[in-house]
Amino acid sequence: MNELLKTKTELPCPGGGYSKIKTTYGDVMKKSKLSSSKGEYRLKSQYQSKMRSTVNKMESLQKKFEKEMGRAQEDFYEAFQNVISNADVVIKR
């Protein structure tokens, strides 16, 4: 998930200026405000907390997926070995 938190994003200037606020998702979760020359976003901690919770959920789902994928791959290779080892061998002369 570190890659996600390091992903750069741009927010429109809250004051209507041309320059955008360049930030990362990690900064949006941590900072209390994001500023530009014409205005700022004051970030509410309750929504940042929800964002952190969803990131944690994504991390746990990723770990679970990796574990289940590893098991599925082991099962696949075991099934493959069973198919090959239990096949009838026909030798042509």
C-alpha cells in the first residue's frame, strides 16, 4: 500500500486559481490542510480516519489474497502432478 500512499495527485485550487495543489494520497491522510496561493483545504480528521481505515482494509485484503493465491497455485500444481502421474502411458512401436 505504500505505493498507493506515494501516488501523486492534483487538486483544483480552492480559490479558483490556475495552479493546482500537487500532493500525495499519504499527505491527504496526514496533513491538516493543503494550501495554494489563493486558498486552502482544511481537512477534517474524521474523514482522514475513514481513509486510513479503508487503506488498512485494502492492506488486509491484499495479504489475504496473496495467501489464498499461493494456496491455489499449490493446489493447481498438485492437481497437475496427479493428472500426469495417473495417466495411462501408451508406447508406440
